[in-house]
Amino acid sequence: MGAAMGRAVVPVAVAGMLAGTMWMSCNGGNDGADPNEPGDPAGPEDNGPGDGNPPLFELDPAFPEPPVIFLPAPPHDEEMEPPTLDPGAGMHSALTAEAIASLRSIASRDPALREYAFAKIGDSHSVSSSFLQCFAEGGFDLGLHTHLLPAIGYFGVAAHEGVCSLGRESVATVAGIGAWGLMRDDPSLVEQELEAMRARFAVVMVGTNDACQGRVHNYVDNMLDMFDLLTRRGVIPLVSTLPPMADDRHLHVRRFNAMLKAMVSLYGLPLVDLYEAMLPLPYMGLRSDGVHLSVDWNRGGGMAACTMSGSGLAYGAHVRNLLTLEQLERARRSIIEGDVLDLEAEPRVGSGREEDPVHVDAMPFGEGLAARDSSWLPASELPVPCGADWRQDLGMVYEVLVEEDTLLHAILHARGGASGLVEIRAAGEASCVAGDEMEAVAEVAPGRYHVIIRQTPGYGGGGELLIGITSAP
């Protein structure tokens, strides 16, 4: 790595979250200007949720105060070297024959939608001129990724009634907004964009501003409403995990991404893991505000973010453009053309019993299941609950390997009448490290831990449960 990769570090105090500069750093935009342009984000006027929503930094009291995290000092447009790995390798969920059939079933709900169009749904990350617009204007350099040219032609202007999704300024991309803002009006901003575009696909990445609040269950409720709306109308969401953020906000991003993976699992939607792709980048691919994605301004401004050669892929905005274009091309080939791109998905290992738990190989981890899915086990096959008065019906045991002292967080979100309990205990131990309704948090030492999800009876047997597990060293 070059000199720009120096390991100077700066401590960021947790108390800094309440300071004005941190408040602005969680802003999703700046008065309509491109938030990825050089300079500081704007002040609070575009920052928080609208009427009836909680203040931006009133964090969830159930979540303990995060520890201080040390991060490299952010870049200031230095020349940076890209990581050696291909950012697209292993970052896309599998498009097997079964997955494609499920997605085509969604599309069948409205055959009249434009197959060559997609709606953009998101916050300032998607408002920015550095997101996809350079592909529409011809100012791109794909480097070794010329196999993505068909996606640019298909979703560009071409002969498609003048519709260019790549360059469109979407109604449903707003600086400073969260999932709450996109879904609250009647019609919502998402509904307005769907009516305007009549698009088969929706490129969805929203949650950075929600994560600044820390209220993960509110976020899940709003995103479930969004995915219900999209899929009911025959629109296929192409989802991205949230990018990292600097300092203690990074912990909230991990929680939110765990639940986002659970939601995608529940609906069977295509997912690209931008979070994992950005972690190895210099400064995690972030600008100096610790929120927005970095751009190689030395190449000519926001339009340079479609440069995939040389040091281009050292920058967050460039990597996101590459992954999004790959996701669009995979959708075109599989859902439109019918190509089976992946023979099999990553197998789920473990039955969920205490002696054969579901293995969590990497975190953030998320899984969504119907409350009466056949994967759930009867109470007789589960460990005795830690709470003597806890009633249980069905359940599941997950196993996590912890390699260093960490904050282990397990989240259970239920809807449709379902409810449940979550426990954390050392593998093989009878006593709980932590346990409660819907969430459990514990500081744990290295070792193997079981996260036990228990459904509570009496809700009528319907609904779904979403399980998220993550850690923070």
C-alpha cells in the first residue's frame, strides 16, 4: 500500500455523538447539493426525521453505550491504492434456479412493468451525482469489467421510450431521509416513484440516517412495509447492505445490516453486501465526514466515480457503482433472460438443536422465517429456559464463535402476531449470559456461545420472526 495508507489513528469519544459536528456528520445530505462534493455536510435543517419521529440522537435505551473505537484518520483526496481482492467476489447472494423462480413469481403480479427500468430508493448516497449517473453520460471506464456493458445498454436510454434509469433523479431518493420518511406519506415517496417509473426493479439502499437513531425495530417495521409494497406490485427490490460509518455509529450499522439480511432472507431478494466490500478499502471507503462514500476527485469530480481501473476501486463510491452495476446485470441475465447464474446457495449448517445448532459463520448474520416454518423445533428439544416463568412453544439454537472480547447482540423482531424471547449463553452452560424479550446484549470473552430463540405461545400461529446476530469488538 502507498503512503496514503498510513496508520495514524484518532480516538472518537462516545460523547462526541451529541456534539454538533457529529450531529451533522450523520446527515444524509446538504440542502440538495451533492453530499459527495468536497467540503463539509450542511447543518441540521436537512438532518433529522420529520414530525412525529424521535430526535436523531435519542438512542435506543435498551442498547448499551458503545465503546470507543479507533479508526484511521480519513483521507483528503490523496492518491490511494485499491485492495488486491475483487470487490465483487462473493458479495452477491446466489441466483439459483429456485431463487429465480421465486423472483419471477413476484414479477408476474404485474407483467406490464418496464423490464428495462429500475427505481432508485435511498438517501444522500443515492441522490449523489456520483451514483450511476456517469454511466448514463458516457464518462465511465470499466477497466477489466467490460462484461457489464450489456447492463449499461439495457438500463440506459437505448430504444426504451427515452427512459434512462441510470441517470434519473428519483422522487424516492432524498438527502437526510430514512425509511420512515420514504414510507410515511400518502402516497409515500416510494409509491410516487413507482407510479412515475413503472419499473420492474428497485435499487434499494436506505438506513444510514435510521442507524444514527439506533432504533432498529422501527427501521425493520418501515422496511418490511416497503418490501411488502414493492413485491405486491410486482417490483423486485435489488437490496444493498448499509455502508460502514466511522466511530461508535459503526456498531449500529452492524445491527441494522443483520436485520436487513434477515428481511432479505424472508422475502428471498437479491442482496449485495456493500458493507463487506468497503471494509478493506482505505479508510473503509469513507470521506472525511465518516458517513459519505469517498470519490477520487483527482479524476474529475463525481463523474469519476464510474472509473473501475487503476486506483479507482480504492474509493467507496466507485466500489458501490461497480457492485450495483453487477447486481443489475445479474438481474437482467437471470430474471429477464432466464440464465441460472449459481448452481447452489450457501448451505445452512445445523438443525437448530442444542447438540446440532445452526452455525453462524460470519456476522452480521440475519435470517427470516415464518413462525410455523418446519425449521423450528418443539420446546421438548430445546434447552430449559433461563427464565423460570418463560413459556415457550417452538425455538431454534444458533452457535457463534467469538475470538476476542466482544459485545454480542442478538435481536428478534416479530410481526403478524408472532412473539418471542432471545437468550445468550455459553455453549453447554445452563445459565444465561443475557436474556429478554426481543433483544439480548452481553459482553463476552472468547469462546462458543448459543443464541436461543424461543417463540411464545398464544398468538394464533401466524406471522414471521426475523433473527439478527452481530458483534462489536
